[in-house]
Amino acid sequence: MWSNKKGAQSVGFFGSDYFRRTFGPLFLTAATPVFTIFLWYVCTALNGSFFAFFDLVRELGLFRTFYSIWPSPSFYALRMILIYGSFQLLLLLLPGKKFKGPVTPAGHVPTYTDNGLAAYFISMITYYVCSEVLHLFPGGIAFDRLGELLATSNLVGIFFCLCLYFKGIHFPSGPDHGSSGMAILDFFWGTELYPRVLWWDVKQFTNCRFGMISWPILLLSYALKQKELYGVVSNSMMISLTLQLVYITKFFIWESGYMSSFDIMHDRAGFYLCWGCMNWLPCIYTSHTMYLVQHPNQLDTFTALSFLGLGLLSIAINYDADRQRQHFRLKEGKTNVWGKKPKFIVAQYKTEKGHQKKSLLLMSGYWSLSRHFHYLPEVLASFFWTVPALFEAEAPYFYVVYLALLLVDRAYRDEARCAHKYGKFWAQYCKEVPYRIVPWIF
């Protein structure tokens, strides 16, 4: 029987269930806020060099170093965060087509409004008009105040996750909630699968609005800051921005599909997901472009077009793979995949309440190559929007390495859940599609 109740396994690539329930959550809760400040400082003050930071640690010691570089939270930064967050909450009210998410272990079916693309464009236009047309604030303000924004947002995010922790225990929104009996695990992984407050779905807000829309707004601020500093936006910055904005636009076009992804279906609303989208995503996912602000590499035409073309191809394949599987599911298998009738397995499973359900496991098209094929072009796309930074520093490439490790771990966690959920059907699927991510290799 498929379940998310206390005692359910959470096995991934990086450790046993015990590790994920004890040391892992405690370490990550303590270390990740510190790491965001570390990476911001390395990218903006040390020319992207980890070795320069280690020299600083040797000179001052670890604690004195972090004390000296740590930005102070500010009420100005808090006001910026609250205005931005409130604006995104209002944009959740935009009209759009209603769609349903997948059924939960307890039998609940969440519903959403598909208005992410409109919210994304309105947010970008609003930022540009307010900064460059109305001159209400400088366009590079997010870059200029990024340190204090991160320091303040870390505190806001932790407070927000504490509220979610207590809400899930005392005021849950639906049937998929509960405590593991371990406070740190509940805080880290969350106590509710689909929390809602008034009109807004918490995970749609933190993941798709606060987090994903902060990404392109920061990119725009970085580009405007580089123009302020050098009078021009370099072609390396333009390539990196173009690829990321295409990817982000693709995300919002496909938002209804994302709401059926692993992040939403299985990860509860806790520190891992919500703090991660509110703080880790804006810092780590933009770190390569943050570095480019003060390093305006001018690439030759062939190199620039190669990076751009290969990046666009990677994004297109990533989108097409997701679209292919989503269309197959919407048509309940009654469609063609790459011009042929698709091969698939009808996998039966039961919910916590004993209701019989089924899922279709696609074994054609991209999904005949590997079980998580879409992760491969996603990592390649991240490399191509990072590589305009060239190879003079290490820090810009942290995101690519992190993303690869994240997706490998996610693949292992997803497969552990699928094996539990589908049993013999999943074993049959793995036999038919033997590779996890990289065809013929892994």
C-alpha cells in the first residue's frame, strides 16, 4: 500500500533512511543558510575563487572569517522581501484555467490555477518599468543589496517554515499530514503535503512564485548592474541570461506539469522545499550570473553561438521529454510517441484508504532511453548557461555540480517510492528500461 505516514522510507543516493531522519536534516538546516552567504561573498568579493576564501580562513580562522563577511539583516531588505512576497500572493489571484494535481496517498486531489506565465511576465515588466522607466529604484538594487537580502531572507524563511511546522500539526489543510515524532525531521521535511492558507497553495507560492520568479528578476538586476558598471551588457551575460530566461519561460508554460512532479507529489512543505525555494534557489541558481556581473567576458562569435545553440537544444529536449510524458498521460496512452504506438505498463496500486488506482509507465520515446532521461538535458542546459563565465574561477560551476548531485539523489528517492508504490510493476519497468539517467551508462 502506498503511504507517506510515519515510518515510511526516504532512501536516496546519499544515505540510509536513518541518515535522512537524523544527522542529515540537522546538518543541512544549519549549513545551507551559511553556505548561501559564503557563495555570495566568493562570487562578488573574491572573484569566484574558493581558494581565496580558504586563504582568508587560514589568516583569520573560520569563525572570524564568517563574522567579518556576514552581512547584517536590515529593515530595508525586509521591506523589499515583504513587498515582493505580497505582490506574488496577489498574482496568485490572476485568472487562469483550473487543473488538478495527482491523487495523494490519502486520496486527496489538489487543484490549482494555471496563471504562472502571466505572473512571470507581469513581475518582469513591473520590475523593469519601476526601475528603468519610473526610476523608483536603481535596476541593480538586488545585486547591490544581495548580501543583506540573503541575510534577512534566511531569517524570514526559517520563521515561515516554523509556522508551517506548527500549522501542519495543529491546523492541517488536508488529510496528508502528520508528525514523524522527531521535531528536526518534521521541521526539515515538513508536516503537510499540501498546505493552504486562504486562497493560496503554499507550495505553488514558495516554489513557483517566490522562488522561480525571483530567479529571472535577479538575472535582470544583474544585467542592469553590469550595464551600470561598464556601460554595456557583455555577450557572455546575454547568452547566460537568454538561456536561463528561455528555461524559466519553459517552466511556466509547463507549470501544470511541474505540479505533478516529484517535488510536489512527495516532498512536504518544510525547510527542505520552502526555505530552499525562498533562499537557496535565488542565491545558488543565479550564482554563475552573479559572478558575471563583475567579469564581463566578451566571447568570439563562434564560441558565443555554440554555447547558445547547444544550450537551446538542451532546453528544447528537456521540454519535449516532459511534454511527451505529460501528453501520453493526458491521452491515457491513446496517442503516438515518435510516430508509433507507445509501449507502456499499466501499474496498479492502492492508496492509504484501500482505493485501487492505476498509473501508466511509458517505455517509448525519450522514456525508452532511461527512466529519468529529462534530467540529462537539464544538467547540460545548466552547464551551457554557466560556461560563458569561462574557467577562471571555480564558484560559477558549483550550481552545475550541485544540480547533477541533486537530480541523481532525486532519481534514487523517486525510484524507492515507485518501488514501494508499484511493486512488481516497477520491477518489470526497470527490466524494460534498465538505465536511470544516462542511456547505456547509468
